[in-house]
Amino acid sequence: MDDYIQQIEASLEKQTRYISNLRNKYEDKEKFSIFFEILKKRFLISRLTSLSDKKDIIYFIFQKEFRRLLDQLYKEYMNFLVGKKEEFEYFLDKFETDVAKYIEYYAQASGDIYLIEVAIRKYYLQKAKDKDINRFLSRLNLIFGVIRKILKKSIADEHISRYLERSLYSKERIDNLGWDSFRKNKKDIWIVDFFEEFEDLFFDWSEISLQENHSNEYVEEPPDAKQIFENVKKQLEKVLTNIDSNDAEVVIDNLNRIESSIKIGKGILRGVFKVEPSKNRSEKVKLPRILNYVGEDIKEKLKSRKEIILNKLEEKKFRGIPADLFRRKMFIKTLDFDKFRERIENFYYNTFEPAVYHKIFESMIRIWPDGDFKNLCKDEARWIGMKAREGAVLSFPDLKLHKKESIHFDFWQIARAVTILVYDIRGSTFMGEKLHSAEKEEGIRKHFQKQLIDIALKYGGFPVKDTGDGGIVLFSKNSHILYMDFNRYRLGDKVPEEFTLKPSLDSPVRAVLCAKDMILEAEKFVKDNLKNYEDWFKEVKERKIEFHGISYDKLPPEFKKIFQIGIGIATGQQGVDISFGINAFGEPDVTGNLVRNANLYSKAKDPNQSVIIADARTIYSFLFSLSDFEPITDSGSFKGSDPDNIEKKLVKEIKEWYNGFDGQYRVKKYGVDISRIAAKINGIKGAQIDETHIPEKRVIIKSEKEIFDTKAGKIKIFYQILPEGG
């Protein structure tokens, strides 16, 4: 049972506003999708075993131990270049064996290690300062070949690895990769010049404009305009037909969706989907210009354009072509076009394309950490933890961040709700015994109630009912407006006979924050009024504590119980879980399961403090809305830490966010801690939650808010809310 609850919470954590913000900041699905489509055409899905189930950038975590090993190889190679050959060969044997052990677990799972090879090359490209990096990486390719032999039983296909080894490696990002990157290699510079000079003969530049500013996926056979806009017309007619029965928010939401449909329709007609980037993105996704050169049938185009090329070469006296590509007939020097074509094809297929494809693979992975600890932050560590749940994080040594099974819920649906808060004031008996005055007791309680109602109004709540030792507060999108309407009704204004509560995303949020402020106000009320109720503290005075020197912390436990409160919060659907209107006495009233449940939760007691208990739907909605949260066991600030300590803390952060929080959350923004309760709550009959004794096969998840044991009936999930650190 506990596993099911944790999977629900894990699904919630991935859909919160905070994770959505991280996704906008770090995710790059659009470019990943574009690159994957390009790779599929070159290598086929069957060979892309490590990428075929991925939809976003893959993180490689190179921990200190692994980075030290890679750094040592580069250092030993530099020594080898200056004559220390024996030391290098000795180190090399050990390096090959050690690295093979590190990556064996992944090779067994994926069937290929081409991505690991790319990741290691990328690490060296980022780190190495030597200008002759290609010389080092050529030696590294030989090492990879040895490692593949060590792991040969695990490798299904070496095709990609062998292909990428032919690459000319460049430190530029793929967005900056261009012909200049290949001109740096002195060999065959004339071929680079040739492609730049004659690019119009080979590349259809009209296709490039269609590929810019796009995202998501290609559409093989786009539908015609009539079909697309006929669907949009139907959507619009539906909105206009129901405009009288829907509120403004629903109408605006539907119109926004229609506008999105039109934008997507335009993208389809261009051959690609076009989705506007998130607000947090600085620019739209663009296809790097260099990618428009790959995948061309150069052999066929050279053959079909032979005469044009020869004429232009003769006309422009194209320089740089090696002498061995010319032949003499009598006294005439002519270009041997077959040799010329062969040399260009060889460069294109064996240098240019492997380099571009390697750069594509590099763009689809992220090495973490990248060596610059100043740029490491909690946010990215948390995002990596979330990505690890999908199996999109690989670590060396293995942190065991393997893919987790997940349950998906659409929390948007349950987050739009109405919420009831019931509060129960403690200590009435104690206060009556001390005062021996019903009139004075009533005055104190009335004053305290006024403080709590002010808090409810502050959060847009509707104080529906005063129950004597407590009250009921309603939260909805229009709860404050309804409260004002009822005030006008009391003044004699006419009010409609029926009232409709409007659900909102923030109703549960406002209820939780209201509850927190209520229990803080209860404590503050006692502290502020110690000097006003001298009659209550005779026992304290007899202990030789000067009255005006009494502090809240010095009070005996029974005195601290004065004005402790119990708060229950329940969230649900208007008309199903709650009914709201005017009762027979002309007063506002609420009925339904939400009221009964919230009242039940408000009876929960803790001998040492006020208590807030909320149902699962309240907490799901609250967490779903958060722009930041963390585990209660947060690792604290990283400022001033040395790199090793920072790395340890960030790895700890990754693992915490990967494992999930087991119902324990800290929300610093609002100063609250949230804990799932898996024990009996005092005063609530039948609320025993002993998940460990419920066989999984008997458990049914009916909806986001209802988990059933097929024999015991509905099981409710409760959470306790405490001021941070409480």
C-alpha cells in the first residue's frame, strides 16, 4: 500500500509548478526530437538502442573518482609525447580495465556504449587545453576499441561507435559549427573551399527556412488547410453555443486553446509543428545551419553536375586542387574528375558527416558536473533527480539511478476545487475553571474568534459559521465575493436564491496558509494577553515568578494549552462533496462530506501543540501549485563550501529528489512542513492507516483522492501541517 501512495506522490512531484519551471529551464525536448529524427535516418532505430526510449537530454554524472581517472589518462598521454612511454603503457593497461568495469553495467543494459564514448570525448573536449586534441582523441579511440573487446559479450552493434571514430573533433557547439571548423584541419582545405564556393549546386536552401524556429516533430503527410481550419471552426462554434452557461474563465481558456490550435495548424501546413517556447526560454529552437549539409547524396549530385562543376572550375581557375588530381593529354592539363570526385566523397563521408553526427550526439548529452563548480546549483541537481526517475541519468561510478515505475495522474483536474476549513478551539474547560465567569469567558472567546475571522478574510475565505468553540470557513474562487454578497443581504439587499461555488487552483493553498496563520495567532494571543488574565496564573505566581516577567516558554504545559486549536481541511468538488446556500434561518450554510470530514480532522489532538490535519486532495493541490519545495531533511546552503563538499551535497540532493520525499515536504516560501500520517489520529474513529498490513493485490486506486482496500473499504490519506521546524 505504501508503494502506491509513494507513486502517487512521485507523480505529483513531477507535475508541480516548481518542476515545470525547472523543465522550462533545463529541458530541451524540441532539439532532442529534431536530432533524433536526423539520427534515425542515418543509423535506424534498431541501432540507437540507448536513445530510442529517450525524449530529452541525457545526463552523465562523472563523479570525482571517474573524473580523476580520465584526467590521469590525459596527463600520462602528455608525458608520453615527451618520451615517457613505459609509464604510459603501464598506466594504459590499468585504465582500460578500470574504465571497462565502470561502464559494464550500462553496456549490459543498453547493448551499446556509443553514448558513453561520446560523453567521455565531450568531457575531454570541454577540459583539455591542448590544441592538438584530435591527436589525443585518436589514441582514445584505440582505447575504446580495446574496451569494446573486453565487453564484447555485452555489445550488440559497434556500427555507430566505429562510424563516429572517423570524426574530426571540434570544441565548438553544434550551433557554432561551420566550414571554418574543418578549415582548421590543414588536410584537404581545398575541399572545404569547394563546398563553400559551390554550395548552391548541392544544397536546396529553400528547405532551411522551413526547419528554423520549429520544435517537436516532423509530419510526414500534413493535412490540407481546409481540414485543419474546419476543426478550428467547430471548436469556435462550440464555445459560442455554450457561452451563456460558462463563466468568463472557461470561455477565455477555450479561446486560448483555439488560438493554439490555429498556430499548430499553421505549423502543420509548413511541414513541422511549431510551438512557441516557454516564457523562460530566451529564443526559439533553431536548426544549426551545418545540419542542412548532412544526409545529402553527394556522389549522385557530383555525377549529375559534372559539366557545370568543370566549367565553373575552369572559369574561376579554382586554386588549391592537388596536382595529383590533374592529368596531361598531349600538352593540355585537365582535371581527372573521377579522382576529384572520389577525394571529395571520401572527405564528405569519412570526415565531415562523422564530425557533424558526433556533434549531434554531444548536443543530446550533458556532462555533470562540467568542472565549473561555481555554476552548479541545487535547481539543476533537483532536475537531474527527477530525470533519473525516467532512466535518463547515467552515473560513473553507478549511483543506481535506474528507471522507476510511475503512476500518472492529471493533477490539473483535482487541483481545481473548493475547500472547507473547520477549526476547534481547545481549553474551554480549563478557561471556565479558572475564570468562574461565563460573561468574561464569552468576551475572551469572542475577542479570539475575531482574530481568527480576520485571518480567514485575509485569505479570501468565507467565515460561514460560528460553532461556539470553533468555526467553519469556505474557500473557493468566489468565496470572498459571496461573503460580500451575504453582508449586503443582511443589510436588506436582495440576493439570488442559489449560489454557485467556483473552483480554483488556489482554494486549497489559501486554506493551508490560513490554517498556519490561525495556529500562530492562537499562540500569539496567549503571549499578548498573559498580563490581562492574572486570575489564571495564581499557581505560577506562587512559584515566585513575577507576573509581568512571565514568558510563554516558562508556562507549565496546561497553561500552554489555552487557545490551542485543531484545524481540519478537506477539498472536493462543488455539488458532489459540498452544497452551499442559505438555510431556513436565512444564514449561509454548507453541508456534505467535506464539512463532515473537515470537522472529523479538526478533532485530532496533540498534547503539546495545535494541530492541522488535511486530506490528500488538499495537499496534492497545495503542492501542485508550489514554485519551490524541498525535503524536510534539506542539505542547506552550499555557499563557502569547497568543491568536494559541494559535489557531495549536490549528489545527495540528486538522490533525495530521485527517491522522492515519502510524504515529507518543507515549503520555505510559506514556512510550513508537511508530513504524511501513517498512524492512528486520536479522536478519529476508523482512521487507522496501517498500510504495511494491506496486501497490494487487495488495493485499488479508484481515483486521485480515493484509495480502497477491497475488504476494509476506503482508506484515507492524511497529512499534518506544521509551521516550519515545528
